[in-house]
Amino acid sequence: MKELLRKLIQAEGTAEKGESAAAEIISQDLDQSGIEAQTDSWDRNRANLVAHIKSAGHKAALLFACHLDVVPPGEAQWEHPAFEGLESNGKIYGRGSADMKGGVVAILTAIKQIVEAGTKLEGDIILIAAAGEETDSCGAERFICNYKDKLPPLAGVVIPEPSDFEVVTAHRGMLWLEVATKGKAAHGSTPELGINAITSMKAVLDELENYEIPCEPHELLGGCSISINTISGGEAMNVVPDKCRIGIDIRTLPGQNNLSLLKDIREIFAKLKQKNPEFGAEVCVVREVEALETDSSCDFVKDFCDCLRITETTAVGFTTDGPHFAALGVPVVIFGPGKPEVCHKPDEYIEIGDIEKATEYYKNIILKFLS
């Protein structure tokens, strides 16, 4: 179990490296237990892995949806190297250890133990380990497109993201926008002959600082959030910049109209254009994921919680591939090992005991629904 996690951490899985190495590691690991897996590869180093453990087919199947990719380690200093998978004080450190390779290892181990024990199942197990969850959900979208009409009837979807063993049935959606201001290049010694795109972007930032997204707070998720997380502009110290871009991360609520948010941004542009005729800007959608809201009172969620002896579900602010799998028309829950607060940070880790605990939970869930 620990060695498999180390290998997956060492495979990296950033957008630059791709997911092919991690998919091959999992394929080889499953093959040792006699479980066949299919790897769907594209664009040189992108990959999904799908394993389908068939049964008598008397019960609806369970789909476990994971992701193989990780965010980059960032520029901050790590005490433990980001891609070595070092063990210390009962924890394994590394980018992706919690988000979500610890969960991947737990569900793989659970499936292998059930298969190796010769347990007769009445419903199928389907595992998808997808590409691109951290960037564009390309793997989840590709899986849904390729497999939607080939899947057996499903009881539900389980996503082993790090929830610290809480059952999550709702999370906010995601709207990533890029705003670009346009100017006119000129020599740095004669700035009056140009139009400075960075100055124009400052006007946009001033407006966004006071912008509040109009929405009714959700009873579980609260309100929306907006964060300006990237900025780029200018090519040389002696050239007036003619381009500047920012990236905006908006977290949305169930049923929210994203078109109205775009309309608000464009109204800000119109306001600034009225003040300064030389102002020019445009906005485009980089990524859009709907919010997730699974009915906590449905039979699948109630049975799932009963199996874990958990009485209440919860909601989180982060986003997963869950809304894409909700398109299959079945309940989606998020449940896995790892603490969400260590994700995307230096010295990300997962406790070895939590992986072992998750393995037992996943075995119980499979037996509850499929035996």
C-alpha cells in the first residue's frame, strides 16, 4: 500500500507531465490481482484508466471516480521533497498524497482484496481514474462521452477525494474567467503616445474590489466567492504594454446563472469605457463546472451513511469532478481519506492510518451495496 502510494507520487501527474505514468502504475498493480484495466491515452501523455469488475449483475453497480493529476508543487520551500513520497511519523509526504492519491490507493486496495478473496458480487464495480480534474476535467468529460451508453445501471457514484471521512453531498461550482485589457504599444520614454494596458487593468481591479456577486446564500454552501489569482502583462521595461491579463476564480452556487456574471463584468467594461474612451477589454470563460447538490435524503445516501455509521452529510467550498458524473443521473457522494486543508500546499501529506481506515470503509461500502 505504501509502496504503491510512493510510486504514484513519484509519477508526478502535473499538467506538464501528464497522467500516463500514473495510469501505467495502476494498470500493473491491478494486473497482479488478475484485474484487467483499459488505458485511454491521448495527446502524448494524457490518460484515463478504467477497470470494470463484472458480477452476476443482479444489483446496480457502484462507480468509483478518482483523478490522477496533481497541481504543481509551487515555488514555496518544501521540507519534504514534493515528488519523493517520503515517510515520516506515520505520514507520507508529497504532492498529491492527500489530493487524491491516498484515496486512489485505498479504493484500489479494497477492490483487490475483495477480488483476491473470491467474493461473489451481485453488482459490478467500475473504477475510473481520470485526467485533468485540477485543470479542465478533460478526463471526466471524455469518460462520460465514451462510456455513458455502455455502463450498467448504477446505484451511485463515490468520489474518494479528501473529505477527512465526512460524507459530502454538496459543493460550490467553478467559473474561471480571463479578463484581457488592450492598449497601444509605445516607447517607454514617450508613454503619452501609447495606451497602457496595465493601467487599464488597474481600473478593472479597482472596480472588482467593490463588486459583490448578486446571489441568495445557499443554506449549506453560503455565498459565492471571487478571487483574482493570476496577472500578466508587459514584455519589456522600455515598452508601454499593449496587453494585460488577469485570471478570476469565482465559486458559484447551485442554480446560479453564470451568464449574468459575465453580463456584470461587461457592464464594468462599459462603465470604464464611458469614463475613458481609450479603455478596451474583453472577458472569456476558461473553465466552467456546475455546483453539486445530491439529495441527502435519497436511499443511496442514507444507505451509504448507515454503512459508515454517519448520521449527517456536509457541504464543502471546493470543487470536484462530481457535477460531471452527476450527468449520469445517479446520486454522487464525496468520501475519502486526507485532510482538505493540506491540499495544494507545501508539505502535503496523508496519514498512513487514514489510508488503511479508508480501505476498510470502501470494502464495507462495496459489500453493503453489491453483495
